[in-house]
Amino acid sequence: MSETPSASRAVALSPFWAGLALALVASIAAVWFLSGLPLLTVAYAGGLATLLALGIALQRMRPAAAQDGLAPPDWSVTVAAIERPDMAVAITDRANRLVCASALFADQFGVAKAPPNLQVDGPSLEALTRLAREAWRDGTATLDKATAADGARSWQVGAERAGRGDDYLVWRFRSLAAEDTAGTYAAQIAGDFGMMLSRAGVEAALVAPDGTIRAAGPGFAERATGDAKATLAGQEFVSLLRTDEKDRIFFAREGKDGTPHQLLHVPLNDPHDTAGAGADQAPSLMLLMEPGVAIGASDEGGTGNATPQLEALIGALPLGLAMTDRDGRFLFANPPFLRAIGREEQGLPQYPSDLAVKDDKGALADAVRRHAKGPSNSGDMAVRLKIAPEEPVSLGLAGVRGLGDAAVLLSLADSSEETKLKRQVAQATKMQAVGQLAGGVAHDFNNVLTAIIGYCDLMLLRHTPGDSDYDDIQQILANSNRAASLTRQLLAFSRQQTLRPEVLQLPDVVSEVSQLLKRLVGEKIEFSVRHDRDLGPVRADPRQLEQVIINLAVNARDAILASGAMKRRLTMATRRVAARDVRAMGSDILPVGDYTALIVQDTGGGIPDEVLPKIFEPFFTTKEQGKGTGLGLSTVYGIIKQSGGFIFADNIAGADGQPAGARFTIYLPVHNGVVPESERQDDSSEAPSNWSGGGRVLLVEDEDMVRAVAERALTRAGYTVTAADDGETGLAAIANGGEFDLVVSDVVMPGMDGPAMARAIRNVAPELPFLFMSGYAEEQLRNDIDIDNMHFIAKPFSVQQISQKVGEVMEKAKA
């Protein structure tokens, strides 16, 4: 059984009293020994006994007095202590009941529920529950972010045990500035900034959309209630003011005997909301200005000089603001306004219309004139500034009165970041559109090239070397193959080319082309290769990766030779990039994971800043006319993206801070897993077929030229060919009882396309194999077409290639 506090104290003090008793007995013995008088000794002992009894009695009375010395808590004092304009505070007990809360907490969360059971989203509710458990256990806990259920605002939350017996939990909610900028303004207005405004003759209050006060400056509170420390949160703003017959504004407490004020209303809505759709839901900054507070005083020149107090006020606000006089001339502007108009160095022009393009000058000048001389009102207008004539901005205008020469308040948000993002989105959209166009053009062009190459092959069968037409046909065939290479580049850019991915080591691919690269860059350029250890394998087409490396090396060589650099160096390096390294980069593009990187770096003087965002665009080139197609880097980009990787380009700064060279970094994800069986098979174009048994082939192709070439090629190879010009005709050929060993079909056809025809045929002949012909990527088609026993041949193809491919499929089907 545990001891009571008083018992434990008695036990702790008993050695003291025992020692004291021994000392007293010793003193009595000394008196007897020295005096020898019994009566004196008895009197001395009795006095000591009385004092000892009185001391023990007093000691026993002290715990009782201590136990009932504390009075019940006074929560009104606590409420006054937790009132913070920048922080919502609540106190809960161990039963999770709300004991008391600040006005800001009641405004943001209400009083119906106590933390952690607040109106927040699911993850935040779970995090708040964990936070409460940790705080009860450890004494204190924090949460970086909790988000409201509607996502409108977020808070940083802290919880701490408090009270005599640690029976209470104090919750503190601080609004995050990114989600609730008004909270920052509230803290500034209620603090020292509000006191400075009050000394300058300006009383400030932050008012919620429903008209209630969220925060008020000390001067405002004193004028409204007589107490500078009064909490006005939750009170109606208009209830504290009165107007007279001249529409002058007074504090209700002071009445008409007080000082009249002019009211400036600044909505704190999203500056990027050009339509003003969210203005009704945004809080407002209300500024009450005394008549003696003037922005400028008239002088002989007619221009005003801004008073330091209000110029400091406007300058402290994050929104771009400027003032004009009644004649429309600029008085002054704060730094955000100057940044938004791009005149931080030059300063303001004479008139606002001087900022606009020629077509908008008149409209802007008329708007300023109307707001300067008409009734006090506000509005917005779209204006194109000279610094960005293609990007209209929203300029706010508000007429103000009673401020001397100041007549119009102009507001303009700094939208440079927003404009940059818009351009990036437009660039990405343009690249996507161009990629789709390139893929479509390449697909149609492949049909034409298939016919040209096929007819050339058929003609060469009737001509021998030395024939007068033989060389001409060979020239046509060579140019056709060159055109086919160009279409492959277009398909690579649009990520629709056929890849043969393998699991490989990147250094092996670099080694395969290193000898070729040395010949390409020449002896005048120092070429070196470095490899990291423990590189992870990647999954890509080795031939396409070789093309990537060669393209980057050739571009680097040309840049080095054109720059005339003294140090001519081209470096290739492979690097292991772990997931923690990617996480440390903080990239918004590169997902966290393990990568093997290929870095190609040169000393060619770098890439100009205006060119860097365009280098991966198709047909963009900085080379002279006739010396570049502009498809090299776009092909590199397409191959890397189709392989699941990422490519970045940047400049390397030299000792003088200027670009000394360019660097291309390719990130390919590390492949984890076994190599699929299909990737271990040899390319069909390299393994000749042993099939020679003939067969019945249904050929379905809507392009007459391609169908004629394929039919002649297969007939010549010994197959019995039935040709159809669309999917419906091909389906009818089988549905009417036709027996075939293979269906060779185009993919994209008008009406019923190849995959739809194949699914319908499978209902009649489930085991019939299909060979699809297309200029699109095989991998893309396999993802879109879920059909068993399906094969593929890419366009353009030669007579030998289609005959060989059909034989290979026939051989597999009969095996």
C-alpha cells in the first residue's frame, strides 16, 4: 500500500526528531551534573518537553494547510492568456472535452468538436490522433501540416501537457502562409506593424467575407472600445462604425464628435484570379485614414510628394500597388509593382498608359481618368504591357478620396512565375502535338516507302548488275532506305518507333561504339570514357542507345570545333545514382528510384540560354542551312523517353562564371527481375526461316500500292494469297467458309480496323495466327491489342523481309 504524503513526510522527519530528543536528554543530564539541584533539573526538563510538543504539533498541521491552499482554476484568466491573433489555441482534458478555446480557434473550427476530432481530411485526422497520443505519453508533440476537409487552409499543430497533474492538453494551430496568407496579415496588423500604422494615422482591421473582424490593430481596438488590448475577433466590423449625412465615417464609440475617416477597402483575393471569381470569399484589409494623412501635397509643378508614413504602408504590402494623382500622373509605387512592370532599375514613367502597348494606351488612360474624377469605386481591366505584349495582365483600379492629390490606387500582381509556367505548359503541349503529327506523317509515309521499296525489289529481280536500269533502281532503293531512316527518326521523336529492348549493361553499349566515336571526333579532340562500379542493368534497345550516343558525340564535336576552345575535350561517363541521391536532388521530374546515368560532357562553350529550352524540339537547329535537319536531339529525346528514361541538358560554368561547355545527362531506371524469354530470342530479320511448305494467306490492306507489293511478294514465295481491301471483306472471306493458314493485316484501316477484324475472326477460327503490318511501334500495338498468337512486321519492309517473316510465322504455327 502506498503511503500518503503526510505519512511519507513524517517518516522522512523522524530521524531528525530522534536526534533532537537525544540532544535534549544530554542537555538535561548536563544541568543535573553541573547544578546538582533536582528541582532546577525537573523545571528545565519540563520546559524543553513543552517546546518539543509544540513543534511536533505545528509540523503535523502544515500538510493539511498545504492541501487546501489552491483554489479551483479561473478559466477566464486562461482565455485571456491564450488569445493570439496569429494562433488558434484550445485546451482539452483527459476525457477529450473542450475546456476552453481562443476566439480564433472558434472562428476556424467552431466549438462543437474538440481536437483531434476536427473538420480535417482523412490523413490529417489520423495524424492529429497520433499527435494526441504522443503528447499524452511524451509531454509534447508537433505536426508539420494538417489540412482542412475542403483543402482551403492548412495548419502547423503542436500539443503539450499542462496543469498541476498534467491533466490537460494545450493545442496550438498556426496557419501556414502558403494556404492562408490572411493569417500573416492578421499577425502583422495585430502586432508592431499595426502600431506603426496607427501612429501614422491609419487604423487597420482584417475583415472576413461575412463581415466579422478577424484581427485588428491596437489603435483600431482602442478607438473602437477604449482598450488597445481588446479582442475584437468575431465582432461585426460595421457595428463599430457610424456615418453622417455627408457619408463621413466615424467610430461608433466616439460619435460625430470624433475624427472622420476615409475607408480604403483592399480585397485579399488571389492575385492570379483575373476574373475576380473568388473576391466574395476572400478576406479584406480595411484601412481607416484620417483626413490629415495625405499621400502627396500639391506643389508648383502639380505633382505630389508621398508622405513617408503611407508610402511605407503601401511599400510593406506584398501586392503590387501604385498611386496616381487626379491628372493620372504616377505619384509612387511599391517594389512589387515595379517588379511586375519590369522597371526596378528605371523607375516609374510619368503616366500609367506609358506602360501599355500602343493599342491599349487610350483605354488605360480613360480608365484612370474615370476613377480619378468619378465616384469612389473599383474595377479591373486587362492590359498588355510593353515588357510582355503577348501576355495580358489584370490591372486593378480603385478611386480614393480625401488623400490630397492621390486619386487612384493601381494594383498589379507579379505574374512572372505564372507566365513562366504557362510557357512551359504551352511548350509541352506543342511538343506533344508535334509528336502526334510526326507519328501520323511517318505512318503514312511508311506506306508509300513500302510500295517504293517493294517495287524496286521486284524490278531488281528482272535486272542484273551491268544492266542500264540496274544502277538507277539501286539509287531509288538507296534513297528510299534513307527516307525510311528519316521516318524512324520521326517515330523516335514521337515515341512510336519499334524498339527491341534487352537487359544490358550501359558500359557494354559505350564500348561497342567507342572505336567508332574516336574516328568521329577526330584526333584534335581528346576523348575519354569513365565507368562507375556496381552499375545496375537497364532495359533498352542497344541499337537505339548506340544511335543516342553517336548523336550526342557528333553534336559535341561540332560544338567544340565551332567554339574554337583551347581545351578540346569530350568525356563520357556512366554513374550509379541511388534512390537517396535522387531524393536529395529534389527534382519534380525525376521519380525517386535507382538509375544508371550516362553523362556526355564537352568543352564547346555551352548552349545559349535562349536556345536551351528548344534543343529537343524537332527541326530546331543552330547549324547553317544544309548542315543539319534538327532531328538529332529530338530523336535522342524520343528514344530515351520511349525507353522509360529521362534526359537533361545544362551548361557547365567556367572559372570566369561563363558557360565553358554543355552537359547531357541520361537517367535510365535500373532493371530488377529476370529477362523475359521473348527478349532472349534472336531477331527474325537475322535468323532465316526454314519454312518452304507454302500455305494459304489472307492479305488485308487498304492501301492499294502496299497490297499489290505484298501480294506479289508472297505469291512469288509460293503462297496462295487472297487479297482484301478492308476489314469487312477480310472477315467475310473467312465467315463464308474460306480456309487459311495465316492472316496478314494492316492495323489502321477505315471502317473495321485490323484488331477488330482479328477479334471477330477468332470467334470463327480461334487458332488462326495473325501477322500485323504497321508503321507504329510494336510495343504500343501490343499494349493496345490483347490478342494471342499475334505477330508483327514494321513498315517499310522489303520483298525478302515479308516473305521471310510469313515463313517464320508459318513454321511456328505448324510446330
